[in-house]
Amino acid sequence: MSRVDASASTTAQYLHRIARAAGLVMALFIVSRVLGLLREVVIARQFGTSPEMDAYVAAFRLPDLLFYVVAGGALGSAFIPVFAGHVSREDWPAAWQLASAVINWIVLVLAGLAGLLALLTPWLVPLFLPDFTAAQQTLTAELIRLLLCSTVIFGISGVVMAILNAQQQFFLPALAPIFYNLAIILGAWLLGPLIGVRGLAVGAVVGAAGHLLVQVPGLRRTSNPMQYRFVLAANSQDLHEVGRLMAPRVVGVAAVQINFIVTAVLAAGLPAGSLAALNYSWIIMLLPQGIIAQSVATALFPTLAALAAKGDTAEMRRIFGTTLRSMLFLTLPAAAGLILLGEPIIRLILQGGEFGPDSTRLTYWALSFFAVGLVGHALVEIGVRAFYALKDTKTPVGIGVLAMGLNVGLSFALMPLFLAQGWPGHAGLALANSLAVTFEMVILLILLHRRMGGLSEVALRGPLAKIGLATSGMGLVLLGSAPFWPDHPVWVAGLIGIPLGGVVYAGLAYGLGVAEVKTMERRALSSLSKLRRR
């Protein structure tokens, strides 16, 4: 076998492993996101876009800031490359000492900071949310104290998830969000009528515990079960390396969360329901983003980290380029679909009960502008993973901080501009987010091109043009057929438009010879053939 053939075979093996893991994660993400949508349906029917719902959405910002800065994406991106190095060398004592020390530090730091913030909430809430009424401020402070409990639990769960992912175990980590969503649904359904939005916060705390407990058995079901030790290992070189990689990422995550807080503060000064509508539209936009981008990025990262540890940049480039093309194939039509079908989708999913036509219009305004940034959000997910695999957290963090600064500046500029045009101000906040993440995507890919010696651009140009043509054709069909869709019931248009758009896009992509469709066809025929042989 020639060197070229061997390289192609190796790439195919890596891509098959990534595709298989991504398929598993994606399937569970779909279940989780469907439950997430059901969660939002229950919440929307129960609370609509009420002032109390605004308080609940605002209350998440401070606990989220604490979690993501200390133990969220920052920890995973720093911990996995170091831990994976020990796994690849089968140095299990060092691996488990590092994992134990990280868990212990996370508990100590998060518990201390959560306790401090719980004491300070009566002063922090009026400071950051001065436009809320006194009743909203009191409710927000109460909810923050409840949600801080879940922050500590999620910190431990995040480390466990990173441990399992680093060992190519994706089932239990992908299953965990399902339990989280179920708990919030039950909190809204059973406790909402009794204690209002406090029931949602109780559900979030119980869900965080479920998120952790469902993953714990995975630590014992490997060939080398975890050996937990109560150690801090303050002088450990591995711990210092995790801290070194994590430090820049903490700054980036903090910038993202501060940006969310700024958005919440600005939206809190708009008409009641604006913040809730912004949150509903964000969650709907995250549905395709999570199913497509997060599942692929989760499966891709350990492979990229292992290749980077071996110094195989050429293989990294081939795998990243193929993944990039697949992401564009899936996210471009999804973004167009959200823009064209956003209103019927919202009616289909959320409208009813306390969530009426006015809430639908408020939410669609934001969703249509959030959808503009869907491709950017998806490509940023895999772009930053490539840098983290190379143990470079500074570059993506620096770009992310610049993008968040741009987001804040655009928010202050676009919100009054939209209001001056007679448009809802929160839609300007959504557009600011999309423009900023698109900027982040472009800069990331330019710098990654330099770092990896290319991104297989020649192989991308033809497929991207075909994907663009198929997406445009889908858009034209949806626009041309929309006047013939029935107006009643209000959700029927969503049931018609979604499958119609999918069929048209797939048909056009197949006719244009897009490789991803051909690959899907081969896999489907192969699976069918295996079933027949059985």
C-alpha cells in the first residue's frame, strides 16, 4: 500500500470513529433537545413572557457566570488534553490523581464562591437590574440562591463528563442532559402551579444532581476504573498545566458570560417580556446548533487532541477540513429554515396558554436575527476545539474577548436603532450577537489556516457553492409555496414547511452531487444490506 493510500485509510478510520461517536451523541442530543423544547413548551404555557419569567431568566446569569468561569468550558478545554496524554500512555495512577485533585479543587472553589454570592445577592440584583420592580428584584435574588446549589453540583459533573469523553465514552455524558431537562419539566408542571417560577429553580437543582449521578457509573465501567483520592496535589505539574491552559480560557468564558449579563440588563429595560422572548428564541436557535455542532465537536475534540499529542498536523488538517464541510452542509439550510419558518415553528412549539400571538411575534423577531449567526456559532464550536487540541487556549480566547466586546458595542448601537425604526429593541440585541459570532468565526478560521498549514480550501470551494445553491433553491420553494399554506390551525404551517424544506434541500443537494448526501446514501444502503443478511 502506498503512503498516500495508507494516509487515506487512516483518515477514513478516524472519520469513521468520529462519525460513529458523533452519531451516538447526536441521537441523544436530539432526545435532549426535544425534551428541552418540551421544557420550554411547559414553561411557556405556564408563565408566557411574564415579569416573573423575566426574573427567572435573569436569575440564571450569575450562577452561570460562576459555573462557566470556574468549571465549565474552561475546565474541559484544559483538562482533556492533559488527562488524554496520560490515557494514551496508560499512566493511570497519574491520570486518576489529576482527576481527583481537579474535582476536589472545583468543589472547594465553587462552594466558597457560591456561598459568598448568596450573601451578596440582595445588593447585586438592584445594582445590575435597576429597571426591575422591587418584587422582581426580590424574586430574582431568591432564585439565584436556589440556583447556586446546582452550580456546585454541575462543577463535579463537568469534570466527570470530561473524564469520560477523554476515554471516548460519550453515551452517559450525552444522556445526562436528558435527566436535567426532565427534572425542570416536572418542576414546571408539578410545582409551577403551587410555587410559581420557584418550581423551575427547584427542578434545576434536582436536575443537576441527576446530571451527575447518571454519569458516575461510567467511571467504574472501564478497564481501568477511577481511583478517587482526597488529594489537592497543589505542587503537581499536571495540575499546573491544567491551570496554565485554563487561565486564558477563564478570561474568555468570563467575557461571554458578562456579555450575557449585559444583554440581560439591556433587555430588562425594554417592555415586559422582552428578556423572556430573547431567551425562548435563543433556545430554539440552539436546537440545531446543539444537535449538529455540539455533538460533532464533542466527538471531534478527543481525536484532535490525540493527533496533536502525536504531532500529526497533516491528519488533523484533513479531518478538520472534512468536518468543516459537513458542518456547512447541515447548518446553512438550518439557518435559512429558521429565518423563513421561524414564526410557524414558534407557533407549533410554544403558542398556547399564557404564550399568545404577541409572545410569538416578540420571539420571532429575535429568532430571525439569531438565526443569522447559526453558521458562525457552529463553526466556532469546532474551530476553538482545534486550538484547544493544540494546547493553545490564548488565541481563541483573545478572539472571543474581541468578539464579545464587539457584541456589547453593537448591542448599545443596534438596540436604540431598532427602537427608532419602531422595531422591538431585543431583536437588535439578537443581531448584535450574530454579527459578533460571525466575526469570531472568520478570524478563527484565518488563524487556524495559518496554524495548520491550510484548511483544504480547494476541496471546500466546489461543495460550498453546491450547498449554497441547494439552500437558495430551498428558500425559493418555501417562499413561493407559503401563500398556499393554511392559516388555521396556526401550527399547520410549521408541519408543512419543515418537511418540505428538508425534502427540497436534500433533493437539490443530491442532484448537484454534494458528497455528504452520497455518503449518507452509501451508509443507508450498507445498513439496509446488513439488515437483509440478518
